[in-house]
Amino acid sequence: MAEIIAVSSLDIPQLKIYTSLTDSHLRKLLEYDNGIFIAESDTVIEVALSAGCVPISALTDEKYLNHRAMDILKKCDIPVYTASSKEMKKLTGYKLNRGMLCAMKRPVLPSVEDICRNARRIAVLENIADSTNVGAIIRSAAALGIDAVLVSTSCCDPLCRRAIRVSMGTVFLIPWTYIGDNDKNWYKTGIPTLHKMGFKTVAMALTDNSVGIEDKALKREEQLAIILGTEGYGLCENTIKMSDYTVKIPMYHNVDSLNVAAASAVAFYELCK
């Protein structure tokens, strides 16, 4: 059972993880093998706990310590710090109307081979820096039938606060891990690894050689790895060259492209049919 601890100030060492550490700092906390992350809102915390994430502590505005919050906290043997609304307003970077924050241990990530062994459709994210886009892509992947998500190390961390929040906790429901040995050149080892596992690689890019996403040859492929690129410049040229297909979503009214999160939802829906 959680231990409820009322505090008059957030300026205590136990709350440093909520008040002064960035996502990057949280990833590298030496007290925990893989660092920690912060989950926001009752809903996201409940999903994370159900997925097996290990809680460390929680922080909430005292007015949000309601029946639902208590039902969630009954599952946790952790300290739960409560503070007044005035004190909670000192926090930056959090949506206070979401109620509760919970620090959790980062899980050990599986290998690429482990999560792709029985997969038919996977998503690969290359250099996507915006946390909102990463969260939205993961949410679409989970909802639309993608079996696993692979992330280049140059992408935004899927367990940063905003990505978790935008994903609505689905980052804990769909298997994901990192791919490639190098931040910028993940494709040198990553794409051969995908090919070795039987995947045909689909580079989502607008080129003269792109085929339409409705192409019947794509639907006949047993295994597809759908590769999505960074917001500004799209996929690396070498990623496109090494891929089996270059695929585009038809555009109208002289619109050149979709936001990568929107494009991912279209691609997942069409290619998972």
C-alpha cells in the first residue's frame, strides 16, 4: 500500500526528479540501471503499471487524491507525495490538470530480433526529433496493427514525458527498441538486419521512383518494415537507396506532403490491411 506523505514545499531532495531533472538527466540516473521516466495522468500510470513498469514514487496535487487515484496507488508500495495547488504550480513542463505524476524505472529493452521474430508489419523511425510526433506515431502504430516499432538512436526518446503523454500510454503496449549502431548511419547495419529477418523495407518518400501506397505488390508481401523519416528533410538518401520499395501517399491541391505523424497513420492503415 502506498504511503501518503503531505509536503509543504517541493524543495526537498526526494522530489528533485520532478522539479529539476530533464528527461536526459532522468535517463542517466546512476541509482537505477537504465534510468527512470515520468508518467503523467491516472490513465497513463495505470497502463504503465499494467504493462509491468516498476514505480518509484508519485507526486500529486492533494485535490487529485481521489478514489480513482487511490485505487491505482493501492497497487504500489511507494511514497506518494502530495502538495497544495499553489506548490504544484511551481512545476514547469507538466499539465497540472492531469493530476498525478509517477516516477518509474525504465524497462530493459528487448533486442530487435526478439520483438520482430513473429512480426508481419513493423515501423522504423529515422531521426524523428519531435516528441509529439514520436508519441503520435506510436499511438497510431498500436491502434492500426503494427507489431513492433524500431527507433534510430537519433530519434526523440519514446519515454520522454511528452512522447508518453501524446501516446496515451500506448508506448507501454507495443513492443519497441532501438535499431542500428550509429546515430546518423543506422541503415548501414539496420537495413541488412531487417532484410536478414525476411522484411521488405518500405521507404516512405516522395521521389520520381515512388510507387503509390495502394500498390498491390506491397499488400502481397508477408513482412514489411515501414520506414518514416525526420520532419524537415525526410529519409536519408542512403536509406531510400537501400530499401526495397519507395512509397508515397498521393497528394492533392498542390500539397507537397503530410506531417510525419499523419502520414504514419495513413501508411499503417493501408499497409496493415
